Amino acid sequence: MSSIFSVHSRFVRLASAVGMALVLVACSGPEKNKQLDLGPNIPLIGVRLAWSSSVGAVTFPLLVKAVGNLVYVASTDGNLAAIDARTGGDLWRVSVGSKLSAGVGSDGRYAAVVSRENELIVLDGPKELWRQKLGAVTMTAPFVAGARVFVLSGDRSVAAFDVVNGRKLWQQQRTGEALVLGRSGIVMAIGDTLVAGLGGRLVGMNPANGKIRWEAQVANSRGTNEVERLVDMVAGVSRDGNQVCVRAFQSSVGCVDGIKGAPLWTKPASGATGLDGDESILFGTESDGRVIAWQRVNGERLWLSERLRFRSLTAPIVVGQSVVMGDESGTLHFLSRKDGSPLNRMSTDGSPVVTNLVLVGQTLVAVTRSGGVFGFKPE
């Protein structure tokens, strides 16, 4: 193990602790842990549990991936499953035999995860194809597209590999602060451009060779120490056409023209999870549990709900007339997109909802820390 790898591995663990510390600070003071009594659930919209499954405990920053009718999930111990979201049945399930630090990426055929030993592991369905050693600890789910696997690592490098044989095609290296965030970042495609979150910037690259096409500043480094300067992007992107809206950890939210690379607007925000939205409204959850809706066109605030404060909320997802987020008790909260008022609540297994919620067709899928996988049908 190289000294560079050791340094980054140590800093990523520190960043995870730092993220939790910042959340705890936000919840300190006279109102520490003062959750509102939500009272009885009065359902104003219908939601039912359609099916449930399990994958094993999830203690790494799992990014649940949906492709077509399938949802791809994984456990810390390296169990991977492709589940049909219509029925909850497995298309396939396999163990890679290694504990995981990142995943799951998939294009519907190939799936990719990263082990704690820093190995990029790629499968064709349930069959493992290859493993490739990475140069730095990786917490971001690989992105699989165009017969390639793209990996964003903790040293702010982006690398591309041939999905069939694992040959490294190129690597783009970006210097930055030593401290990196212990959660999944941003790697995605906008048209024919690969877009990655590198520090406080979204960077557009040519996926064929890694050459930079554009850079857009979303957040600026601030403060005098490594913690205060941490402005990494977090997974959970709201895209409408060419407009991409993102969050920089505990710093800001903002929108960028994903074709031109031009920043459109930014607003201060103190959250640690990603965003979702529609053509006119953007939604986010702050670290203290406030839920905020912004106008997509300019970032002006539309409404703020404090009803779910101090409940350790996931990123939101838009589902019909609702915006939905999970909490530390395993509850899904359905709020009105119009004003944040409660519409319904649904329970899972009592352990925290720790991953991004995904909508697969008409099924809302949630995964808990205990490894429960739940499919809900809003009606």
C-alpha cells in the first residue's frame, strides 16, 4: 500500500466523522434532538407496501441504481442483487466475496462496485468479469455507460476502463485538498459529455479521452482549515433538460447549464444530501431536517418545512404530487410538493433509511441500514 493511498484512506474516514460531527453541531443547542410530535398519520394519498426483500446490512455509501424495471442494490459484505421492481423478485443475486466501499453502477447489463481493498469489480449479470486495482480509496459509485466504466476516486481523479476487459483507457488527475468526503459524489453523462463533481466544481470531460471541455464553479472553498474548506459535491442530481442542479456539502446548492458549462445560480445551503425536482421546483433536505423548495429558474425559496427536524433525512425524491424522504426510524414521509404539508407516512423495518430513494416505474424503492429493500406503490 502506497503512502499516498494511506493518506487518502485515513482522510476519507476522517471526512465521514466530520460529516457526522457537522450534523450533530447543527442539532446542538437548546433544541437538541427536539423532534416534533407528528401525531397520528392521516393519509391524504394512498400508498401501499407492494413487496419487501433483503440484501444484508448497508454501512457504506450505497447508491441504489435503477435501470428499466430493475433496481441494483448491494450490502457492505459484498452481496449484489438485481431486483425486479414490479414484483420484488431477483433477476440475479451474487456475492463478490469482498466488503464494499462504493456501488452500485450499472447500465442494465454490466454492474460495477468498489471493494475496501480498492478493487474495481465489474460483472456481466451475476458473472464476475474482472477486477482492477485503483490508486486511491473510492466512495463514489462507478458510472457504467458506452461500454466503459468511469470511476471518481478520493484523490479527485477520474478514470475510464473498458467494461469488457478492464483495460484502463485514460485518467484525469485533479489536485485539491487532502480531506475528501466519505460519501458518494457525482459522475454522470449529459449528452456526449461526462460530468464529474471535483471539489466545488462540476467538470465536463470528453468520455473518449478525459480532456476537459468546461468547468462550472458551484461552491468556493472557505475557512482556514481542511474541514472548513471541504466543498465536495454529493450524489443526488436534479436534471431538467440541459439544466443540472447539485449540492456542495454543507455549502450551497446551484444549477448549471450542462452543455455550455455555465453556472446559472447558487444559493447558500447547509445540507449533506442530494437534490431532486421537476421542471419548476427543486427540493432538498438540510442537515437539521428542514425541507426546502426552491424555484428552479433562480433559486428563490418557495417554502420551508420544519416538521421533520432532527430526523436525519435522506435526499428527497419527487413521486407524483409528493416529495418523499426517509428518516432514521425507517419511516418514509410523503409531503405535498405545493407547500410541504404531510400527505402520508409509511414504515419499513425500523432501521434508518440510509440510501437514495429511487422510483422504478410506479414503484418507490427504499433500502435500510439493516438491508431491508422495500417496494411501495403510491396510488
